[in-house]
Amino acid sequence: MKTLKLADFLDVIKGEMLQGDPDEEIRKLVKKTANIGEHCLYFHTSKKAIKPEAIAGISKFTIVTEDSRILSMISKTANVILTANAKDSYWRFIDYYRSQFQIPVIGVTGTCGKTTTKDMIKHILNRRMKVHSTLYSQNGLHLNLPYLMGLTEKTEAAVFEMGVAYPGNIRISGKYFKPTVGIITNIGEAHLEGCRTLENYIKAKGEMLEVLSEDGILIINTDDENIKRLPIAMYKGSVLSFGKDETADYRACDIQFENDRMSYSLQVQNSEYKVTIPGVGEHNVYNSLAAIAATAALGIPIEEAARRLSTFRTMERHAKLYHGAGNLTVIDDTWSCNPSSVKSGLDVLKKTSNGRTEVLVLGRMQRLGNQERKQHIQMGQTIFDIGGVDHLITVGSSARLTGERAITLGMDPARVHFVMNAAELEAKLAEIFHDDMTILFKMSLGKMDPSFRKVVEKYRFA
């Protein structure tokens, strides 16, 4: 956090100083009384009274409260600021703190690819700038405040994932981050447990249009049918597009799989660039297009962005390839599991199998709410539509619906296998295994028993 003085923002939050020193330094903003220490700022927004023991003996901190009675229980060295509305004062402070940084802030949302796109952007920018960002795929609302407070005097750019579990999430994140550039990677079927319907989910992703300023830049996937349902024309800022469609501002052509890398020709206006990125799958091409478009908007030459992406390191468990004995290839795509990411994983399986036996190990698709049964049945149709696989192993009762649908559509029942636990999965793989196959593990391991991870690792390093 950038060090501030109380006097800097006292009027901004509409506060009256009842006790303390207006020149006191603020070095940390905390949300809980348990975290209060010296030089901390705490907004008492709860209607519950603070317990005296929670702040006993703590000096040189600042509390913003609606309750003047706090003076009777607080250290004489603490700062007490009285306000008519503590929540309003909190948000005024958030606005004030964000306003201290006239830097590019990139917000990334989408069903799939947020983390990879964010990391690609950071990788490109890191050579020139001090970049602050969200960590891994950790984008819960409770982390918005610490991420914002991570901006310091040294920060020259920031890139934040903005996830959606419920409608309104991006509006909340937008109040913290106020992105100057907003990216929507794609919109598939996910988080239906919170959004209830795909239409609500699409609208929730569309909140990005609301949180961007009128002089901002919106970057969208022009090939995504659900993004086309957003009121893009209503956004008053600049709009850039990426994709394979000939109308895209950043267009990928001649996409090639090259061992563990992807290559393509990037067309921008009348110029063409060669781009090669580690990792496999057209979804990574889309991620790189978004990253190049965003960094170009910040002034990074496209040739430089392409060079930087050639050294990008893909995240673990994001469609990562491992080559074993003989012709064995394992695709570890076990970070998350939703309909969109399963389709991306299947694309990688089809493009990399090269005539080898194709095995799909499919776990439960997560966070689908009352659409869970429907989506798992539909996935059976999706597998059939792409030409099927040689072996389908479903894990758990939800994924079983996918296998049952595949059989109904004509897949050989002898090649559809139902397992309920890691021991059964390991036994089934051992039964059908030979070293001329490609195995796609498509599960959300973080939400499964750790024993499943051991099975994946066994075949990764076979």
C-alpha cells in the first residue's frame, strides 16, 4: 500500500477527527479488528459494536466509525474519525486510493482463459514495467481489497482477473479496480449455480461494459456467439476485437500445432506477424491474441509482444502435454472443468492424437447449478459430434450421464467405462492401457479427493 496521511483523505471520506493526529501515517487497510496494528486503517462498517478487548492495548491505528462511544474504549494514541455513514466513507476511500494511480489497469473476464491471458499480459509487460496482478486463478471478491492495496508508488501497470460467480460481481470488482482496458475472452456455460441461467451469466460478464470508463478500451472475442449478444454498440469507448474472423482487428490465420507449441500468422491492419507460443490448443491462440491486443493498446510493439510470448511458460494443469514411453501422450487439463473447457480439451485431444488411441477421462463439470444434469447429457452429444473417442471413462455420478448419452448415440458400450473413485479409475486405465495412446484427463482436481491427483501423476510420468 502507498503510505498516506490522514489529512490527505479526511475531507474525502467526510470524516470528523475526534481524537488523534491528522499527520499520522496509514500503511495498511484492514477489514477485521483481529488484523489491526500500528499504522492500520479500519472502517467499522458493521452494526455490531466493537468488543473492547478486540482493540485493547493497540496504539497508533485509525478507526472510522459512526459510534462516538468508541472513545471510551480506545487508546489515547489511536485516531478516531467520526462519520455519518461508515460504508459510504469506505467506498469514498477506495475511490480516493484508486485515484492515486494514473496507470493502465487491465481487467480480464471470461469463462475460460482469464488466468492465462492475464499471465501472458504480465509476461509481455514485465520487461518494461513494474506490473501488479492477481495471483494464479485467485479472483474471489474478498481479494479485491488486498489486490487494490497492492498498488504502490512503484507500480506502473496492473492486470486483474475479474471473475463471476453471481450477477453483480464485476460491478463490485470494478469499483475497486476501475479498469482502463477490459477484456472478455469468451462466454460459455459456467457458474450457473449462482447466475441460474445462461442469459443471466452473459449479462453478468457484460458488466465489464459498465465498469470501463468512457475513454477506456474494450477488447472482445469476435468469434464468440454469446459475446455478440452483449450491447457492445452502447459502449462509448474504443472497441478492439480478436479472433479468426476476417473482421477481427487482431486476426489469427494459418494456425498450426507444432509439437508442444502453437504457431499462427497474426494480421493487424495491413501488417502480418509470425507468433509462436508454448502450449497447445486454439484456446491458447485466442488468449495470446487478447494479450497482444491489450499490450499494443498500451504502446508495446506487436513484434516485441510476439517475442515475449515465445518464452511464456504455460500454467500447470492447463492442457499441458507430457510424453511418456513409446507413443504415450498425457494431456493434463485438470485445473477446472466446465462445458467450455471440456470442448477446448477435446480439441487438443483431437489435434494431438495423430492416430493414437484416444482416451478421455471426464470428471464432474462444476458450478452448473440446476443445469448440471442437462449439461452432462449434452456433453455426450458434443463428444459424438466431434467424432467420438476410443475410450470414455467417466468419474462420478454426474459424468456418468455423459457416458450414458454417448452410448445412446451409438458409442460402443464396451468402450464407455464408469468409475466412482480413484482406485477404480486406476484399475480401468491399467486394463485398457498401451503405450500408443493419448489420454486427456479433464477434471477439476482441486475439488476432488487427492487420490485422483496421484493417478494423473502416475500417467504423466509413465
